[in-house]
Amino acid sequence: MWKLISLSILQSLFLCGGQVLLKLGLVKSGPFSWSAAFFRSQLTNWWFPACGVSFTVAGVLWFYLLKHYPFSIAYPLSCISYIFGMVAALLVFGEQVSWLQWLGVLLIMAGCALIVK
């Protein structure tokens, strides 16, 4: 069971990391336009390839989890990424997170704990 939890945490970290890198890339990309110059400029935006690598690792881990563990247990554990997302919102993006949002994440985690038992 610890292997499942460890791999789920790792997969969630890469999934959340991909989302953070995507957001950072979009912030750095400047104003959007349908011009060739805009899309060429995105080829040098290293946040996007980093995002792709992070999502690829998360995907491979997810394939492994789905192959080797029951879906009814593996899928709910993917919600661990909500915790990492809230922490990233605070630390990386400087967002305010209300106590109600934290309560919601806590309830989701309580549900995950019940599923794993």
C-alpha cells in the first residue's frame, strides 16, 4: 500500500508541477495574437517544454498506477494534487487561499484516506 501512496504522491507532484509550469509559461508569453511571430516567440519559451516533460512523467506514472492497482483506489488518490496545487498557489503565485478552500481540500483528503483503508 505504501508503494501505491508513494507513487500517487510522486505522480501528483509531477502533475501539479506541469500545471505550474504551464501557468508560468502563459504568464511569460505576453499578449496573445494569432500571428506567426507570436507562435515563433513561444518556441523559445522554455516553460512549455518543461511543462511537457512534467506532464509526460506524470502520465507514465499514471499508466503504471492504472496497470498495477485497482482503479477504484488509484483514481481517488490523484486528488492529492489538490494539496500541491493549493501550496503552489500560495508559494509560487502569491494567491490568497481562504480557510474554506483549505477545508474543502481537507475533506477531499479525508475521503482519500477512507478509500485507501
